[in-house]
Amino acid sequence: MVLILSEHQDASTVEVLKWLNHFGITWIRINEDDEVRFDCLEFAGNQLAGLVITINGKPLNLVEVKSYWYRRGWLHYGAQYISGKISNHSLVNENMHQYLQEELDNVMEFVHRYLQSEKQCINSYLSAKNNKTYYHYVASKAGFDLPDTLIATQKKDLERFSDESGRGSLITKSINEMFSFTHDGKCYRNLTNEVRQSDIQEGNKVFYPTLFQTYVEKFFELRVFYILGEIYSMAIFSQLNAKTQFDFRNYDHEYSNRNVPFILPASIAQKVKVFMAEIDLNCGSLDMIVTADGRFVFLEVNPVGQFGMVSNPCNYYLEKRIAEILSQ
Amino acid sequence: MSDKIVFRLFSSCLLTAGSTRALICDPQRGNYYTIPLSLYSIIAEQKKASIEETLAICEDQEEAEILKSYFNFLLEHELIFLCREDLADNFTPIKYEFDVPAIIANAIVQIGKKAEYLVDTLAQLKLLGCQAFELVVMTDCPLSFLSHILELCKGQELDEVNLYIPFNPETDYEALIEEYCFLSSVTICNAPTNEEIFLNGDSCTLRFSTKDLRDHRHCGIIAEKYFIPDLVHHSESLQHNTCLNRKIAIDVNGNIKNCPSLNESFGNIKDITLEEAICQPHFKKYWNINKDQIEVCKDCEFRHVCTDCRAYLEDPSNVYSKPLKCGYDPYTCTWEDWSKNPLKENIIIQYGIHSIE
Ligand code: SF4
Ligand code: SF4
């Protein structure tokens, strides 16, 4: 049986499930909005004899799971047992609740660890946090070309960074993930923006930690989907279209980007493998830029990125591939 | 490393050579363009040449000028791009693999008076992985009957349903479509007008037709407006029949067929399961007849954007014959009205198509 942890809205999961059905493989999908409870864990005769959780009240013995795909989301087990008052003192209550929560967190972390180490598995909940700054550091150690990057809080550091010769123009983008929300029918979100000299001059002396990066002139972008040592890449030509020069997520629907399959040079493919092993992810989407002079510049990795946007234009059948891996 | 800049076709643009001219299909932008064969061979060779080098081998100035205007056209429509020579080979062609997670991918179900076997049929189709359903109500269709059918579909959680029903002045079709959001299209037959309305944020088309499109003899027409410039379609067409591959039909009497217009029955839904019908030796006989095997089509530049029909053929005795209802001639590159072609008159009568117009 295949276990999948995903999100209610995720369309890629639905496609993979169609393939699993087609292959005649039974599966269980848990979404972030399903109610999960810990039920029982037992060691007997020096081994794990049972590990049972319930999903919306239905028991699932994880020992019987053969393969596991962490697509996205989390196990929603928050409220278990922790209701009602333990004492009349709120401080005692708070601490007791915290104690109980930590007890449960410990065993639930084991659930994740058990699934990702004992099963044929794709991706991992415990490694899926998008540690962009750390990943940037690991990428440098893996030998990737990287854009010069500054996360600073003071104007003087930014000025020095910007003045350094040969840097060209700067951009700013989020240190952490993309962020967006809607209010009053208006959508607020962070995008990648150019930082002009005048922005620096007019800016405050001290500011909130902000990321700056040299703008890398791209010939095209690369989206690289990595899964258990296999690499599927797609070139995205967005610059034919001046409007999307800084971020292709500013979609221009009239003249869409060109998305075509691409084979990474062997040396770059090797770096991808080293990098993914180092950050302990067996699946993820990497973003790179290829410059006009043929350099491959690493930008970021997204552990739970959308792979449908690579699979469809390139005819890679990644959904089928994932289902095959889970069926093994 | 060399700094030579070569031109390359975006591999998302699909080339097809016909006997007289060729086609560049651009699925990512939903377009296609016919081009001369001479240009086709220059692009298809992928010789890693620069535009200048290619122009230099032209025989004379006039030829060079023409080729230059072709290059301008290709660049302007972003069909080719310029690239460093050392990266050119990393732009690999698309693999034309085709597969769907389904034993049966699309079904035509004709529905009679009581819709007796409908639930069971839909449930079986779901298990076979069927994704697209064409439901055709062959009898009168009062609102109560229609609601009954739609509730059955809802119960089976179908997601792509195309419905054909007879016109009924009392039905509020727009309200119905709003309620049943899984409907992809609803075609109202024998309506007083011809009209098309897009609903549910364009996810459903409500079509009124003065014809009785439930009569399957209307099917099988080949025309440019039905062309499908799409990567999946292109890939499927290289190996399979783009109409009949993984298709099943259950006619109004419960007979299981390849399509309602093909006479052969593989049993009745009352007696056998769909799976049993599919397992019969001849059930899949059309599935792998592709355009490269079909007379005339194999010389046509449109063959991988085109649809197909195996029920109405120019030569009914030859299963590889060109579709009867195609008026295109790939040797002269001209369209004519197929139904007025005197050579087709007898066959049209033989198929009984003349009486429905
Ligand atoms: S074979 Fe012809 S008549 Fe039958 S469904 Fe296909 S196009 Fe229509
Ligand atoms: S000849 Fe007609 S049916 Fe055949 S591929 Fe060309 S347009 Fe389609």
C-alpha cells in the first residue's frame, strides 16, 4: 500500500493517483485538513511491532505501508487530548499543555522519521522546509556558480556591495518563501524587483534584514526536477518578452514563455546530485539561470515545487514516473 | 568554446512534412503555420548553422532574400531562437511518448427512455479510468429526466461530461449548467436557433443547434476548425488513431461498440461487462491505425493536428482509406466541400448520410 501526504488542493497528487489506480496499486492519501491522531506504538521482541495512527477516525498501521510520498502539507494532529483544564492555575495549565504537546510531537516526529527511513520514499516532511539561506550556502560548497548575495541591515553595507566593481544592477527578493495574501479584492505579494541607485540613496540608514543580489542577465531560465537521482530539466525562455525580465511569475498571458526540454551538461548534473545529497532531499525542483556566456547559475531549490509545469510541456510523464517509483 | 551563434527550432514547435508543403505546429501558443518544404528541410536538419551561413549557400540574391524573409517570420513568431553552438545539443527534441492512466479514456453513451443501465455503465467506465464522457439522450428529455441523469453523473463524480439533449422550451439550461459544474459542454439539438454561450467562467459551452446532432451520422467531419494543435494529440497521432484509441460506445440498445456509427457489436451491456467486451479479439482493431498508415492523410501536412474517422470512409472496403468527410487535398493544398464531390455521391448514399442534411 502507498501512503501519500499532500494538500487538499494539490492537482499533481490527483494525477499520480490516477496512475496508481491504473497500475492497480492501493493507496491512502492524507491531506492537511484530515484529522490525524496517534493511536499506538509497540516494540516487542526487539523490534517495532506496530505503529498505528488514525485518519478521520480510521486506523492505519504504518508498518503495513510499503512506499511513501511526502508531496506537501503536514499531519494535522494538533488538538489531540489537550482539551479541558488540568489545574485551576493558568500557569500550571499552560506548562502542562506544553509538556503534553511535546510528548506527542516527539512520537509524531518518529512517525515521519520512520516513514522516510523505512519505506521506499519520495521526499521528506522533515527536510522539506525551504531553508533558502542554508541551501545557498550548500550550493556554494557543491561548486555551483551563484549570484553575489547580501542580506543586510545597514545602508553602508549595501552601498559597499553595490559599489563593488563589475556587479552591475541589483535586485531584491524575499529571504524566505514567496508570500501573498488578498485583502479587499486586492492581491498583495512579493516579487523580484530591481534596486536602483536612487533607491539606495533615498533609503534608510538602518533597515529590516533584506536580501540583495546581483542581477544575472539570463539567456534563459532552467527548472530542474530531481527525483531519486533522475534529472528532468526544462528551459524557460522568458526574456524574448521584455515584460517578464525580472520574474517570470509576472505572467504575460498574451505571449507566453517558451518551455522546452533541456539536458544538463554532465558537470552540472553532477553538482545537482551532490547538492541534493548534502541537503538530504531525494526530490525537489531547482531553479537556475543560464547566462548568455554559457554559465549555469544556481538560484534556489524548492522541496515541494510544482512539477506539472515541467512535466506537461516537455512530455516527461513525471506523474507516471512517480507512480512507478511508488509501485516498486 | 566557440562563440558561434546558431539557430534552433524550439522543440515545443512540432514539424510535419506533407508531400507538397509542411506544417509548424506551436501548441504552447495554439497556432500552426504552413511552410514550404525547402524551409522545412533547413529547420528539420538541425545542422548547427548560423543564419548567415545558411543564407550564404543560397544560389542567388533572390533566393537569399526569400530565405531571409522566412527567417524573419520564424524569429518574429518565436519559432526559432539563436543559441551558442556549444549549448545547441542540450536542447533536446521532445520525446513523443503517449500514455494515459486509463484502459478506456473516452466513452459515448446513448441513453434511452429509462436510463436503466446508466449507473452501472458509468461505474464500470470509472473503474476503467475513463475521463471524458459523451452522454446522448436519444428520447424526449423533460426536466425531471435530465435532473435524474445529472444526479447519477454527480454520484459517480465524473469530471468531463459532454451532454447532448433535445430542445425543451421549459428548461432553464443556464441554471442547470451552473448547478452541475462538471459539465464541459451541453448541446441542445433541434433548437430554434444556432447559438453558442460560454458559462461557468468558460469551463462549459452551451450550444444550440437547429440540427439533430444526436444522430451519429453527423459525426466524423474533418475541418480546420476541429484541428487540435496540441502536444498530447500530436504524440498520440504518431502511434494511435486519434478518434478511436481507447474509445468505447454503448448505443441506445445497450450494444457495446467502438463508436455508434460502426456496426460491429461486441455484446450487450445487459449480458457482459465492458471489460469482457474490450477483451474480445477485434475490439482494439482501430486503436493503432495512425495517420501515417492512412491513404492520402499520410501525405498531408495536417495529419498530426487533424482528427480522424474510421466509420465514414472514401472507400468503405479499405480500412486504411481517407475519411470521407474531409474535403482537403494535400497534393493541391486546397479545400473543397466534400459533400458536393460527385465522386463521393454513391458512398454518401450508401452510408445513408444524404438523408440527414
Ligand atoms: S469513427 Fe467517425 S463517426 Fe465514429 S466517433 Fe470517430 S469520427 Fe465519429
Ligand atoms: S487529408 Fe484530410 S483527413 Fe487526412 S490528415 Fe489531411 S486534413 Fe486530415
